[in-house]
Amino acid sequence: MTPIRRTGVVAIVAIVVATALLTVVSTGVAVARDPGNDLERVMKSGDELVKSGSAEFRGRSTHDKSGTGSNVAFDGKFDFGQRAGEYSTSASAFGVPGNEKVRGLFLGGSVLLGLNALRNQPGFESVPEGKEWLLVDPDTVGTSEIAQRDPSSSLDALRGASGKVTRAGSEKVRGVNTTHYRVTLDLANAISNSPEAERDRVETSVIALGTRNVPADVWIDRQGRVRRLRLRLKGGTVANPGSVQFEFFHLGTPVTVTQPDPNSIVDLSQIVGAATGGSG
């Protein structure tokens, strides 16, 4: 082989190798990953979603009761900046027979539950006439399943991603390409990693998720936004071990939540006090 021909072959081989490397890098195949980048991606995925402004969501909570389990689905929309939104779920989620829907409102950390489907049910007999909404204070709801339906709690918890992150594959969530990660969320870290001005709010928010360490599955899109999130809840403040899951879609959808007439609201503490004869 002449020197000129040999030089040409070497050049072609170099081009082929360079092209192959470029293809490997662009497709993500056989490229060494930095686990720290995966961890940071999970930690920031909730904040990246919040940048969308708002979203619709589909949630599901699963409770492991006596090994039989139970499922509660809820649908809603949420304005992340205002921390305002609404959702609806079946009255059966509150132990009420039938398929009538109960409406919930999120307003700056407080939760309002529509009383139409709950009125005259055990525990609600003392609701005064003319009252349409039940106000549930964050300090009261912090350890209950109602608080877990607020997407803020789960998104806040993502800031506590810690330890080993495992990639579980690529999946589509409502038609959107995502990467599925498995990780543990440290709720104490979630609080400390939040902006200082938000830490008190975040602490109240994540209390509903139970013990310090929460196993999680997180599906993140190409823009770094969480699209599906499933948390395993057990022990600590969680009365019924199980899971809570959210899917987020229609990002940027307009959200308008109207503050109900104050005269139509009754505080949960009044209902509990009446039911217990004022003993708390």
C-alpha cells in the first residue's frame, strides 16, 4: 500500500471512529454516567416543574389495609406560584357510599372540602346549616391522607433525594418521553435544601409523608421536569401504610380558584369539638 493510500485509509478510519463516538454520546448508549448528575436531576425535577407555572394532575393513593389494599383516585389542577388549586375525588374516599364527588380546594396551604356529599354522614351531623365548606388547617391535616393530595408535599420532598440513584429505564408518561429513576427521599434534607424563606412551609408540607426516609420512583422528561412521582409511605405519622402517586400534564394550563364566602366555611376544629363534647 502506498503512503498516500495508507494515509487515506487512516483518515477514513478516524472519521468513522469519531462518528461512532458522536453517535454514542448523542444517544446515551454505552456512555459512562455520573451518578451525581442523576441525583441532582431528581432533586431539581420538582423545581423545574414549578417553573411551568401550573399543571393538571391525576393522583392515586393506595393503602395497605389488612393486606387487601384500597385505591383512591383524584383529579385536579394546581397553580404552583400561588399554591392554589382544586381536585375532586369519590365520596367513597371518606367512607361515604356512592359515587358522588367531593371537591377540594387548596388555598395557600389550607384545604377546603366541599360538604355536599359529606353532610349528614357520621361525624358531620353537627355541621351548621348554610355551611358548604370544611376548613382543614395545615397543622391538623399534616398527618392525614387529605394533606397527601396536595401536590406541593410530594414536589417539596424531591429536594431531599439522597444516596444511590438507579435508572429503571425509559418510559412514556401520557405520551411524553421520560427517564424512570428510583431513589430515597430524606425529608430532613428536603427541608434544609429548600430556600430559607420556605423552610417552615416545607416542613409543614412534608410531615404528611411520614418517616424521614421515603422510597420514591420518579419519571423525568427531557427538560428535567418530573412528570410522574410515586412515594412509598409507611411508619411514623402515616396511619395506613401505602403509596401516593401523581402524574402532571397540560403544563401551563390556566388555574383559577375562587375563595368561597367566609360565611359558608366551618372549621374542622369546631366539628371535632362538637363530636367530642368539646374535649378535643
